[in-house]
Amino acid sequence: MERSVRDHVPGLTAILTVASLALVFGAVLGAIPEALLPQASDGVLDAIPHVNAAVSTVAIATILLGVRAIRRGNVRRHRAMMVASVGLFAAFLALYLYRIVLRGTAEFPGPEAVYQYVYLPTLAVHILLAIVCIPLLYYVLLLAVTRPVSEIYRTRHRTVGRVAASLWLISFFLGNVVYAMLYVVY
């Protein structure tokens, strides 16, 4: 199986990306019925944005630590930090989608001018980067898990990984800015 995955990283990346985006857009657009999910209490649903802000902050740290590790030549620590980052992203996304399906999107409580000129552009860039990151992350992850370390250096893992890490960091940071505007500032 590993050999077949190894030989089809771009195709598998495309399949996983389409499936992931279908799930995300299905949740956001209301195509996933609430009845499919167990119902959590209001307290749990209210806590999800705060938990996700903490998860995002930890993910920013693990991405930075992973980048630092690979710059220092510590492949093992890099791998651990990036796997942790992917796990944090998956946890964030699962909680976010769960809340979206059950509650819908949060409404911006601040002034209209801030909504139009600050919140919406920040949210749009955050969402765009998150969408762009998905195939990049799948690609570098699949390259990493299907090859020994000695072979990874002969792939595009390093080049694509740099772009993915940079965009991922910005997306997580902007997600925290959106959170702050929704739940802290206003």
C-alpha cells in the first residue's frame, strides 16, 4: 500500500483536498444535517471558539518550533512538531465544523465600519489561506510519510513545506484576530 500511495502523491492530494473542502463547505452551507451529530450542551458549544483560539495559538507555536528544528537539522523534532501541528489543525477543524453545523456562523457584534473594512477582509484572507493550505499540507504530509528522510530531500517537500508553513502561520494568526474581534473586542 505504501508504494502505491508513494507513487500517487499528487492524485491522492487532490482527492483528499476535494473531500476535505466538500466537508467544510457542506458544514458551512448547511448541507450536513444536525441530526447526524450528537447534541452538546450550550456551555460546550459556547466554549468551542475559546478552545479553538487556544488550539490555534498552540499550533502557531508548534509550527514555529518545527521550522526552527528543521533549520537546525533536527529532522526528528521537526517531524514531531509538524505532526502535532496537523493534529491541532484537525482538532480545530473538527470542533469548528461541529459548532458550525449545530449553531451556524457567528455574527459580528461590532460597528458596521469595522465589519466592512476590517473584519470581512481579515476573515476573507484567513479563509482563503486556510483553503490554499489544505492541498499544500496534504502534499508535504504525504511526501513525508511515504519516504525515508534521505529521499525527502530529493522531493518538493522542502519548497512546498516552506510555503505551506508560512501561509498556515498567517491563517492561524488571522483566525485568532477574527476570534478577538468576535469574542474579545466587541
